Amino acid sequence: MNRPDLSKADQVSMDDKTDPPAAEDVLRVEGITKAFGPIKVLRGVDLHLAPGEVLGVVGSNGAGKSTLVKIITGYQPPDQGQLYVEGEPVDLHSVQDARSHGIETVFQDLALVDELSVYHNLFLNREVTSGGRFRFLNNRRMRADAMRYLEEIQVDIPSVDLPVEKLSGGQRQAIAVARATRREDVKILLLDEPLAAMGAKEAKLIIDLVKSLARNRGVSMLVIDHNYTHIFELCDRVNVVEQGRITLDKRTADTSLAELTEFMVSSYRQQVEGASA
Amino acid sequence: MVVSESTHVAPPPAPEAKEARATAVKRRLWLRRLLQGQELVIAVIGVALAIFFSIYSSAFSSQSNVATLSTYVAPIMIFGIAEVFVLTLGEIDLSVGEVYVLSPFLVVYLHDAGLGVLGGIVISLVACAAIGLINGLITVLLNVPSFITTLGTVFALQGIVLLSSNGIQINPAGSGTIAKILGGSTYSPIIWALAIAVVGHIVFRRTTFGLHVTAVGGNQTASGEAGVRVGAVKIWCFVLCSLLGGLIGILDGYRIGSLNPGTDGLTMMFYGVAAAVIGGTALTGGRGTMIGAGIGAIVLGVLEDGFNIIGINAFAYQLVLGLAILGAMILNIQLERTRSGRGSGSLARLITRLGGRRATSS
């Protein structure tokens, strides 16, 4: 096996913060740092995301992936650095804030309420109501809209009336993705391990859904995963996070599973050597 | 199959067929819910008990006993409704029983201070809601488990009642129309209870708030991520629970005609919890039913009243009631396991196995 090319060209330079954000990028993250007490989780992360692009972010446990997701979704503010959505600098103070900028998330724990029906899950906190102040649920409307929408994005489930707990893992994930992209103005979708604990057949359905949403609706996706096979199946481009920095940025077409694995192993080896030195 | 692939060879199903299938699933769901739903099971048990007591003693179905029965049922029903709000969240409010004791005393104190009865009632209810607010704030903001929070408030409130009343029994403030409407006349408590049950059910099933209560109880993280204001929902539930507790206190004060500072609020509260859980509300949160709590209250009331009628020893009554609640809970959990498809419960498995053996041996 060839030793991967670890030349500087591959690695994202940390010094080009003066670059103006490219107008065509739907999301641009510049120089994000975050520390929890003495632990520096993120040490200056830069990444960008084009419209309709599916970007994979990989890295070992504790590399800072989850923190990065939390910052982009407004769950936590960064210590330093700036986010740009469609070229405009934005400061996200809450999940609602991120949502108002078109950033939606599908979290690891699926973010579905098992006990509620599919359509109530799809409409949770965005319910169709009537009766003004009292906010009576318009279940008929929500049901019909849910059915139409799921048909449109080709998510096939037995019934929207079923409680989510009755669905399979793949169906649940599909509902979670469907919910996150239901609004027309969703630009960016963050997926945290969307294929975790899923059989090959189920995974394929999610992969098809993600690709179809990116292609047909122009939704940009940021996929966090530590399974490289999934990244290659899902993503157009891959970024590696190591020790709070992006250390590799390549199109998946220009790299291979072997190369990525070798890169991760060698950077891990460097870390170990660096620590023991 | 979840997502139809783009390379689908077979033509996509006609929309009518899909609609028909969805309707069929919906009908099946409805039927299954009816057959397996806790509400129906417990309603059948209630009717069976009522029939049993009626046959055993003609006094049970007499008009005067129906009135007595209604006074048993009403407070349990309102306590049950109150607890469903917090139980569905996966929380509990132990203090509501003592709020029940306190509220009519507050009315008397305010009346003695020169306030009108109606004004006193309104302020007393506001104070009860404020107790709920304190419960909610401590639970939500300081992350104290609600069991502990309300265990603290229940003793604190008990102290306040005993201190302020010097432990002396007094009469409720006011009489006449207000007293009649608020529990004084025979059927007033049950009418209040049924009205509260109906409103509670509508709030719970038909409004955004009710949906959010179930959502928070089912998956708090997910609800928070969806933007549901988890803390606010929880605090509101504690406020509603306490407010209802205060209302039953006033109703029962006028019904009984005297206020006893030593009333055992905790037991009253647990009757409500029992009614809710027997009716199908999950203590673990995420599943609550107002109708179930109402039916559960009726069953408990029928049981208590029926035992009185047929003259079961008061000591034996507690024993039987305890076993009945235990039995209902075990049945509830076993049915729930089977229903949710998380494998059948051990008892259900045992029954199936015994049934199977009998079937093969015969």
C-alpha cells in the first residue's frame, strides 16, 4: 500500500483567515476555537460547504466533531471565530437562531419522541394550529401535509398515525431527516452519525434520501461520522478533524478508503510519538 | 421498505391505494387501541365491579348512594387529572395533597382579614398556583428531582397549616350560593370534576401545550432540540397541578363543612396518582390519559363505596385496595410490554405458556 501523500497542499492552512468568505459557499466557518476549562477542544477550525454539497467530517473520539456540530447548530457559542451563512456573518445564540438561518440538525439520539405519531413528530413545535391564543391542534391538516410531504421525498412508511416507536431504525432516521428538511428554507442539514447501528439495506435508504435531498432540494449536508465507509457512500468531500483542527480536506473522488485510513493511522502515530517525546 | 428507490421497476402505487392502505392502518390502530387501551380495560373492570356491588346489595344502586359515590369519586378524579400533567412529564407532585389542605384555610384567613369570600378564593387559588410555580422552579432551575422537591414542600405546607391553625378545626368561610356552587350542593363536586376532566382532556389532546407535555415526557432531549421550551412546559404543569389541588381543597371544604388541619393530604394525593396510573398514565413519562384518570377515579370510588356498602371491615378494605392497585399496576405493565412489542412481560409469557400447555394437553 502506498504511503499517502501528506504534503502541505493537502492540509488546510491555518493562516488564511484574511480570505474573504467565498460568496458561493452556503456555510463558512473561520477560526473557530472552543475550550472547556483547560481543555482546548477546537483550536481554529476552518471549513466551507457549497450549496447541495455533502461534506463528511471524520475524526477519532474526542477530536472535536461533536463540539463543532454544537457550535454550528447554535447549541454552544464558540470562544473565537466567525460563522458565515451565504457570505453573511452570523452569531448563533440558540438552536432557534441557527434554524432561522436555515441550519437544521439530526442528532444522534434521533430527536424523535417515540410515543408521538409520525405526523406529530414531523410537526413538533411547528404545529399547525387554529383557535388563536389557545393553539388548538389542527391534526387533520398536519396529517394530510405529513402524508403529502413524505410521498414527495419518497419516504415510505405504513402510516403517519403510527407512533414512531413502531417504526424500524431506518424508518425512524428517515423521519428525523424528513422533519429536519421539511421547511422550504432549510439550507444546511447536519447529520450526526446518520447510519449508526443500521443494516446495509436500511443504510441504503438513508443514503438515497440524503443524496436526493441534496440533489433535488439543494440542501447542503454536513455529515459527522467515524465510519469511513459511510462517509465514502454519502459524501462529496471529506474533512478530517484531529486534535481540534482540520488536518485533511479532499474530495471523496480524489481519495480512497485506504488513503483516508492510512492518514488517520499515521496522524495517530504522530500524536502518540509527540506525546511520548 | 422505507424509501422507494429511484430504479423502481414496478409502477408506484396509486394514490387511492396508498390512501386506502393508510385508512386501513388507521382503522386497525384505532381498533387495537380500543382493545388494548388501558382505558377500556379499566372501564370494563369498573362496570363489572358496579354490577357486582349492585347484585350484592340493592343499596348500591340507590339514589342516595349514587350521591355518596359521586363525592368519593370527585376529589380522586381531580387529583388524578392534576397528577396526569406532571406524571406524563415523568415527574410527580407529592405536595398537591397538602395544597388541598391549605387552600380552604387560606380562604378563611383572607376572609378574617376583611376580604370578600370570592376575593379570598381567587387569591387562595393564586397562592396555590404560586406553590406550584415554586415546585416547578426548584425542579427545573435547580435540577432537584420533583419527588424530592415536592416531598420538601409537602412537609413545609403541613407545617404552615398546623402553625397557622394551631391545629384547631374551623369552618370554611362563606355560605349560601358560593358555597353551594363550590362543592356545597350534593352533585357540585362531581360536576366540577367532570368539567375539569373534559377541559383537561381537551387541553391534553387537542392543544399544542398538551402535545408538548407528552413530547417532553417522552424524550426531553428531542423536545428541547425541536425548540420546545422544556422548562416552561414543566413549570406550567406544576402550576396547573397545584392550582387544581387548591380547587379541590375549597370544594371539599364546602362539601364537608369543616376544615381539619390534620387531614392526610398525602393519602389523598396518592389516590389521584393511583387513579392516573390505573387509567394508563405511565409513571415513567411520555404517556398520559385524562379519560383514563377519570375512569380510574370512578373505579377507586366504586371500590371504596362498594366495600362500605357490603360492610367489609375497614381494615380489610385497605388491604384489598392495596392488592387491587398492585394487581392493576402489574397488569398494566405486563400489557404495556406486550403492546409496545418490547417482548412480552414475564407474566404475559407465563400466561401464554400455561395457555399453550393446556391447549396441547387437552
